[in-house]
Amino acid sequence: MDAGQVVGIVTGVVIAAVVVVAVVAARLRRRRKERERAAEAELEQLGTVAGSALVRADERARLAEDELSFAVAELGERDTADLAPLHRRARERLGEAFHLHQLLHDHVPDTEAQRREWFARIADLCRSADGFLDELDAGLRERRSAVRATPDVVDGVDSEVERVRKGVAGAHDDVARLRQAYSENALRPVADNPEQAERLLEFATRSTAAARRRLAAQQAGEASAAARAAQDSVRRAEGLLAAVADFESEALRAESALGAMVAESRTELAEARALPAPQREGRVDTAIAALEDSLAALPGPGEPADPVASLSRVRQANTALDDAVADRVQHDARQRRMKAQLAPALDDAERQVASARGVIDDYRAPAGPDARTRLAEAERELTAARADDDPERAVAAARRAAALAAEAATLAHRDIARGGHGQRWDGGWNGPQGGRGGYGRRGSGSDVFGAVLGGMVLGGILDDLGDLGDFGDF
């Protein structure tokens, strides 16, 4: 092979290699451009989605602002005050979204990662703004629905007032009859309920009259507030009368529990006295004397009684004696006795917890955190008592539950009374109230009239209700 042929072969190989490299390079460039075009198309799609969401949310916020203005004019600022912050928060989200959109279109170049992040953030902000606007729309619908229903509500309240008023005379008679069997201290939670119910019904009547006048004056928001106050008054009056009707049966249950507790206490006293004198010295002798005093203080047959207070005193002394002799009684004997005591203790605890829950929940009483904490702890102790396999621990937990529940009821009635002199735990305002914690008491003679005024701030409509000075004794 001569030199020319070699040169020709080498030249051909080089040319082939160059062609191959050029083809590969061209394909790589084409693929890179395809990826760039795909990424750019994706970014454009993200930008279109973000931009559409921004325009849609901004337009919706503008329309919502108009709707809110109409609602303020129709219902008044007081009834729409909680809706304005929703629109403001939606605008704040949109403001941040518009700022990001501006950054994407200013003269400063943005990386692909920044563009992706900001487009996604704009979409998220628009969704958040839509959420606030959804809440605003729902609130406006609710307010307008309530206003449209006001005439029907007013008519319904009038008929309810007449129905509930028929039960006031019977409640007066029940209280008079109960005074023959129960002490004034026992009756304090319900003694004033009939009078309080009468005043609440009178307030409801005056509120419905004010609502009708506001409707005639095209003051829909104030008319709706007056109608709601009237409804609440009737509901509370009915609850007070129901508490009077329930008092006797609940007191009888307390008396039954007291009888079981007295029998149990006498058995425990006999066992404690049977202990050798050295073992009784000190704490046990003191607990024996305290339990004997609590039993001696029980009213005799025919005397006015307070079964709830008596039950609390005997239970406390009984528990103290149990604690005092806990390390004096042999384990097996005590286990047998505790098994016998467990069912009554659980029954007493369950009734106490149900009673305290009724005081706090049944009529939305403004009970504070201490009462609610005691009740929660009582419910926890009762659950533990039910689950414990050891009867001694179960009885102790059940008695703690009963004592905590009784304390919760006492604190709840105290809070109701204190709520009448100022700020309620739930944020409203009450007139002075009176009440006492107790066993199985759902209602209270404490004044709930102030809670109606506090729960429904009627503003100008009070001018139509006349002089409320006669309610100062609540």
C-alpha cells in the first residue's frame, strides 16, 4: 500500500469520525433544546395557572367587598363586625401574591427554581384567600337568613311565652310545698326560679315588641338581635321552671344515697371502735369523733333537711375515717368490705358527676375553669374506679370522683352568682346571680336575666324596652 492510499484511508476515517461527532452533538443539542422547551412550557403553564388564580381571587375579593358594604348598610356594623376581618385577611394574602407576581415580571432575571417556587406560592396564597372569602360568603348568608326569618321568630316567641307562662304558677306552688320538707339552704338554688322566670318572660315580651318596631323601621339587624334575645329569655325561663320540677326527685335520690352512706358509716364506726386502743390513738380516734358528729348533726324526722349538704358532710367524714384506719385493717377483710361498698360508691359518684355536668352544661351556665376542671378530674377518677380491679382503690377513686363532682357543682353555682356582678367566663355580661353547688341540681335560682342581655348586645333597642331599673334586684 503506497503513501497515497494510507493518506486516503486516514482522511476517510477522520471524516467519518467528524461526521459521527457532529451527528451526536446535533442530537444532544436537539434533546437539550427539547428539554428546555418542555421546561419553559411547564413554567408558562404554571404562570398561566397562577395568573388566572390571581385574577379570579382578586375579582372575587372586589365583589365580596361590595357585598360586605351592602350587608353593613342592611344589617348594621355590629352584626357584621366579625366578617370584615375575613375580607382583610383575604386581601393580605392577595397583596403578597401580587408582590411575588411583580418580582416575576421585573427587570431582575429569576432562576427557574425561583419561578417555580413563586408560581406555586401565588397559587397557594390565592387558595388561602378563597378560603377566607368562603367564610365571608357563608357568614353573609347566615346573617341574611336570620334577618329574613326574624318575623317568624318573633311570632314563635310570643306563642312560646304564653306556653311557658302557664307553668309559672305551678312552680310557685312546688316551691311552697318543698319548703315544708327542705331547709332554705337546700332550696336556695331553685327558691327564686319562678320569679326569675316571670321576669325573663316579661323581658321576652318587651324584646319581641322592640323587634317588631325595628322591623317596621327597616332596621333588620337590630330586629334580629332583639328576636334572638327574646328566644334566649324564653329558653332560660323554661330551664328554671324545669329545675324546680326536677328538684324533688333529685333530692330524694340524694336522701337515698345518704341513707346508704349512714348505714355504711355506722358499720365502719363499729369496726373502728373494735380496734385496740393503742391502734385508735391519734388520727383514728379523731376521725371516729368527726364521723359521729356528722351523723349526730343529721336532722330528725319531720325537720326541714338539706340532703345534699348532709350527704357531703357524712361522705367527707366517712372518707376521713377510711383513710385513718386504712393501715389498721387486715388486707383480706378490707378487700371483702370494699367489694360490698364498691357498687354504692360508684352509684353515688355517677349521680354526682351527672348532676355537676347538668349544672355546667344544661343551661349554658357561665361556669369558670375551676368548676370545669373539678368536673373533668371527677370524670377521670370515675373512669379509673370503673376500670380498677382492686376494690379498695376503686372505692377510693369513686369517692374522690363524688367529692370532686360535688365541689364542681358548688364552684359552678358560685361562678353563676359572681357572673351576675360583671364579666362572664364565656365573655358576656350577667346581672348578679345567686346559687349554691349541690347534688343533682340542674338549674339555679341565680339570676340568668343578665346573661340574656350580655349574650345579645342590643344597643339602641334598649331604648325601646323602657326603664330596666326594676331588674336591678336580679
